[in-house]
Amino acid sequence: MPSLPSPLFCQFFPRMATKLLQACVRCSRLHARRQLCRPAAAALYLPPGGPAAGGLLPTGRRLPAAPAPAPAAAVTPARRWMSTEPPPEEGDGDAPPASAEPPVSPSFHQLPAAVTVPEVWPNLPVIAINRNPVFPRFIKIVEVTNRSLMDLIRRKVKLNQPYAGIFLKKVENDDEVVSRLSEIHPVGTFVQIHELQDLGDKLRMIVMAHRRIRAVRPLPEDADSGLDTAPPVSDNVLKLNFPAFRASVTSPVESDEPPMSGLQRRRRRRRVQDSPAPAAPAQEEQETAEQEQEPPQQQSGDLLMVRVENVTHEKFEHTEEVKALTQEIVKTVRDIIALNPLYRESVQQMVAQGQRVVDNPVYLSDLGAALTASEPDEVQQVLEETNIPKRLRLALAMLKKEFELSKLQQKIGREVEEKVKTQHRKFMLNEQLKVIKKELGLEKDDKQAIEEKFRERIKGKQVPKDVMEVIEEEIGKLGFLDNHSMEFNVTRNYLDWLTGLPFGAHSEERLDLDVASEILDEDHYGMEDVKKRILEFIAVSKLKGGTHGKILCFHGPPGVGKTSIARSIARALNREYFRFSVGGMTYVGAMPGKMIQCLKKVKTENPLVLIDEVDKIGKGYQGDPTSALLELLDPEQNANFLDHYLDVPVDLSKVLFICTANVLDTIPDPLRDRMEMIEVSGYVAEEKLNIARQYIIPQARTDTGVKEESVTITDGALGTLIRSYCRESGVRNLQKQIEKIMRKAAFKLVKEDAETLTVDTTSLTEYVGKPIFTSDRMYQQTPPGVVCGLAWTAMGGSTLYIESSAVGESKRGAFEATGRLGDVMKESIQIAHSYCKKLLTSLEPGNTFLDTNRVHLHIPEGATPKDGPSAGCTLVTALLSLARDQPVRQDLAMTGELSLTGKILPVGGIKEKVIAAKRADIKIICLPEENRKDFDDLPHFIREGIEVHFVSHYTDILPIAFPS
């Protein structure tokens, strides 16, 4: 076998060395060939810088001298790793100085590095990182946990190809590999692995960035690592490429072995791959890997290798603008160093290297961007920018932002430090004060016992986090206050209220429809609308599996049971009951508001709260309670109700609010919009009689101690009492009169020693006095010009007589109206007067009464204010009766708004008006056609005995009012 050529011979006589190498190949097997050819291949492969200083290329020209290696510099422990050696003047792709290599660590394996980094290395492993990209001439520690990428890097390092491409991911995640090229930014950095620490489940590397690169296209994992070699044609042909000499050698390999199958060849390659190889230069490893190395199976979907190209900046001139930008960057960097010590160790060495580094715009733009903590996309924009002036501007803008952030950080740090010092000093002084007071015997009140009492109150409660913070703060403040100071008592009272609230405490609700219906019927007669709504609330709560807060408003005349039904509802639902008036809301920090007092008293978060007389809200010097009620009664806001005294949010979403009102006109629209309105109508005589028998008389007997068999009140006496003494819609006055009867009866039983008493119609005056009302009808026989109308008031329905009379002649037909009338009613009178003139002309063309007489219209009683449009048809009838000198039907009453063309429009309060008509023994009433549905909803006993005519135009009333 021919002897191997020496390295010196290979350097100066490459062609002859190639022939000798071919002879060696022919005389060896594949595994022996790998061992024997290692020295020759190492000698033949040279880095891109040339074979050696002063060596000759095959063309005969002499090679330039290679730069000498420099001693390693210590690695800076700053936020980023940087090189302090000034680079050449031009290009981002120049190799960094050797001083950038980090020191050898005992836990790292220092790799054998080539003298120079190759200028072109097209195929690289891909390492995808988060946050900021790596800039050229900076050092970074990178950790890799992906198995495929770890195996690839180990193989490349073993082949003395410690190069990779680091790219920034567009979307942050924990993986170091991506599946598509579109998931990383196109421009990254070419890095050299200086030290590698293999921890088994991950690789920790110290890499040095050298130049900018752009990812062109993805490659398979077994792609060439950068040499211009081609895979062997077959197992019997060996092809060696030598880029330094621009030459390649292809030689057939003679083998004594018989031909092998594909499976045998793959097994042999695995044995060669698994066998340990001694250390050799990178050139021979690359060639051998091309021939023998078979990469492991790649994970599906992982992008491990890419084809890259170098990115160089555009040529630029050192104009005044570039110089100004450079100087401003240097100034800003110095300012940042002065403010933030984290940058000093990393930057001061580079800035202090000399004028060459400071004045280099390429270096300074990268330095400025690398120093900032800007967004990754902004830093990546600097990395991708090839126009140096634009890159300088981007870096300067980021440095200015970082400088302002450093100033703000320093300011916050000083403030926090001063605050901590002040609090610490205050704490120490207070502790000393406590000891002094304890020694002098001045500490009389045990503050620790007070604190334990408050903590014991909230133990087991579901106190919200923000409220708990306030409690802890106030308890802590209580410990620093003097027992006799005013603020100590204020804080103690505040904690007493705050810890007394029922956080998380609920009363178990009774969601039984039968029991609730029985309780409501037991306490109240009638009120079907209210009872149905409460039963619906129970049904919804039962289906939902939990209760919810609601805001209901019962409106109706006084004394109909609006307030008492609320207490019955609370008993039916098994909720705590609390009633307060809106006048108790507070607007200063003197004491808690009524709602907080309610929660502390009932000790549950789901009581029934009655807000009585909500229509009588008045504005005082303390403010308008409406604003507080808006927040209190809003289901969207009351979950975080803020009391002016406690100043912490309180949950009122589970509270059932019930409001009462007599009229709706005085309730503000925003407040009325938040409530569900339920009308509670007045009672007729039959209903009052039943209420008196079932509820009022038994309660009066209990209150006065009179037994049932001792005093008897006949139905006739009750009927007379209702008609002549208690005509209002409610039963409050009836209750007072019955209690008066029972008290007088008790007096007689005791004084006269009687056993029984009977109260009838003849003896009723002895107990309640003379009748207050004699009749509801002012006129038993109405003269011409007088008509009975129907009105609705807060006290219920009533009859309303309209009188008209001619008081003299007038050429123009003068007209006046009296009776304390409102603006709406005055307009109705004018409309009625105009329509009556038109109607009279069409009925009796020769009748000029209204044009030649002075007419006076009056509506008694004069002291009672009257307003509304519902008397329109009654006014026309009165004027028409006066003009025709013809009385209307005696048992007739009417109501309805009149338009200028004679249309009858709907009105309200139909039930109350019908009740008033029955009370006055009126048999016929005229109602608007559109109120037919309201009349049909009335109970049968109210509609019974009433002849109703529904009219849509006034001409429909004429035959009813004037039958003749």
C-alpha cells in the first residue's frame, strides 16, 4: 500500500497528493479508509482564508496572511453579551474578533474553533427564540430542549460545524422549533457555538452572533452543512470536493467484498455512524459526513434546516446627519449608563474602546437597539433595516424611550425607598411609644382585645377581598391611635359597623306556592294582582334553583293594604322584613345610611325591604335622595352599592325591594323605569264589608280585650258605617271607626256591668257620632246645565258635578270657568266650548244662545284642586243642556276626553270611577270605547247593576243624555 503524503506535501503539491489519496482509497475498506485518509483530508481542506500564510493556490498566486488569534476575553454578566473589539470598517458580515469568545467554564465544553468564521455558510440549523433578537457581535446563552434540534446540534458540533441561525418568532411560545418558515421573521443572525453544555434533556450553549442572514427556503435535516459537495454516486465511487482549491476528485473504489443489498449497506452505515471517531479538523469531518453520515429520523412538522443568504447594509456616506445621529446615540447611551447600573458593565467597555468604535454607525445602531427593552417587533425592525441612517433613527428613538423609562423607574424607586424609610421610622417610634406608655402605666384600653373582637366577628363570613383589605387597614390604623383621641373612636365605630354586616349570610327561603298562597289569603282580602305576582316570583325562583332580587312598586289609594301586604310577602317567603322611609338617606360621613342599618339589623343579605311613600321624595338641604335610590334600585348596579359612610361596595342584588306610592306622577321617570308597577285598586262596599268581618273586627277585639260573644256589630250597622262614615277607597278609616266602637263598647261593659252589647243602625250614632256623608249625589234632580261626571283622585274615585249658568247677555258670547282648575282642564273647557258651538249650530241652526249670552261654568268643590282631560264629554253635555234649556237624564254619569272634532278618547281609573258611580246610586254610565277592556277586567260584583254605554264619538252620547 502506498504511503500517505505528509501535510506539507499536500499543501504545496495538491495534484500529486490527490493521486496518492486515490491509491489509498483503492487499497482500503470503507471503515479503514475513514481512518487512513483523515490526516490527508485534514491537510487538503483549508478554511476560506486559504491554506496558510504565504501559501500558493493551484493558480500560482500567493495567499494573504491569516489573522492571528487573540486571547479570550471575559464574558460580561450583563443582560446581553457583547464584544468590545472594534470590527473592520465595512459590512455586517465581517468576522468578529477572537476576543469575543467567552472564557472556558468547568461546566461547558469549549469547542475547537477555526481561525476565521466562513463568510458564506448557506445551510444552517434553525433556532427560534422569543423576545429580542440577537445582534451581530453580541453573545447570548441559548437553551434547546427539542430532541430533534438537540440531535442535530450535537451532530454539527461533532463534525466541527458549530454554526446555527437564530431567528425571532412572530408569536411567542415555548418551542425552539417551528413548523413553517412563515412563523419566524425572515431576517436573523448567523451565530457560532463557542461553548456547549449537554445536560441530557437540554443543551445550554454560549453563542456569538456574527452577521445578519435571511432565511430563503426550508431544507431537509440531512442537507449539506455548507460545503459544495455532492452525495456519493454509489458505494463504489468516492467524490471529494475541495472548495479552497476549486477542485474535486471522483475515484472508483475497488472492493474485495461481494456486492451488498440496500439493507446491508444501511446497516454498515449505522455501524460506521455509531463508532466513535477521534478528533480531527473540520474539513475532514465535513467530507466524511457527506459520504457516511446518515441523519436520524426527523420529527414530522419541525423545520430544522434552512437555506440562508447574507444580508449586507446599503452603502452610505458619513454625512452631517449621520454624524449627528451617531453623537446623539453616544450621548443617550451615556445618559442611560448614568441612570441604570444594569447597563454600565456591558456598555462602558465598548464606549471606552476608542474613537473607532464610537464613530461607527453600524455598530452604534445595533448597540442602541440591543440596550433597550422595547417590543420585539420594534427591535426586529432595526435588525431588518439595511439603510444605515434609517437604522440609526430607529435605534435613537428606542434609546430615547428607554431613557425616559429609566428616569421614571429611578423616580419610582426613590419614592418607594423614601416611603419605606418613613413607614419604618414611624413603626419604630410607635413601638417605642408603646413600650414607654406600658412602663408608665398609661395604656389603659387593651387594643389587642378590641382587634380580636373585630376579627372574631368576621371569622366564618364570606367577606369580599376589597372589604377585607379595608378592615385590615382600619384595624392596623387602630393600633397606632391613642385611646383617648377622637379619631380612635371614629375608627372603632366604623369597624363596628363594617364587621357587623352579614357578609355571605342568607335566610333560607320558603319556595312553597301552597303555603305562600295560604299566608297571603290569610292576611289580606282581594289584591289578586299582587298575590299573583308574588306567586310568580316564587315559581321562577324554584325553577332557577335560587332566588334573585326584584324591585316592585305597589301604587294605589291610601289604606288599601300596600304596606301590610309587604309584611305578609316577607312572611310567605321566610325573609327578614325591614321598612324605612326615603328621608333617612345620609350624604355625610356622620352615620351609615338606612340600607346599611337594615343589613346590620336583619343579619342576612336577602331581606325584604319596604321603601314606603316613594312618591313623596322631597329635596332638602342635604341633597336629593333620588340619586341614591337610582343606584339602590338598579339591578345592574346594586350588586356593588356604595354607602357614603362605609365607602366599600355592598352586595344588594339578593334583596327584594318593594316600594309603595299613591300616585305615579311625582315619581321621577328614571326611578319609575327601574321598578315593576303593580296597581292596587280601592275597595267597594261589598269588599269593605268582607274585610271588616274577616280582618278588622277580630283584630279590634284582640286589641281591646273584648270577647266575641260580648259585642256584636250587625251587617246593617257596618253598611251604614261604610256609606256614611268611610267612603274612601281604603279601609284605614273603617278600621279606626271599628276600633272606636270596640273601645266604647268595652267602656260600657265595664261601667254598666253588662254581659253583651249589640251595635245596630239605630245605636250606631252613640258610638261614632253623626254621619259625615249624607249622599254622594249633590243633586237628586239635576236642572238644565248641570251634569254628573266621574273623577279619579289619590283617595279613589268620586262623582264630579259640572254646573253652567247664563249670567247675562253678551254681544260676543263671553265665557268664564271657576273651581281651582288646572291648565289641562282649562284647555278641555275651551275645547268643549268650541265644539259645543259647532254642534249646536248643526243641531239647531237658529239657536244663538252661546253667542249672545255670558256663560259661567263652575266645578265644585272650590277648595279641591282639579286637573285632567277626562271631563271633556261632561263639559259639552253641560253646555249643550244649558243652551237647549233641557236637563239630562237623572241617573246618568259620564267620563272621557274630548277632541276638537268630537272623538271620545280613553281615560284612566275606570275601576275607581265605576265604584264611585255605584256608591252614588247611578245606574247608567258612558265610557270611552277603548276602555271596554278595562271594564271587562272588573269583578262581577262591581259590574253588576250598572248599565254601561261605550262611545267613540260625542254624537253617541246625545241619544243617551237627551232621550227625548
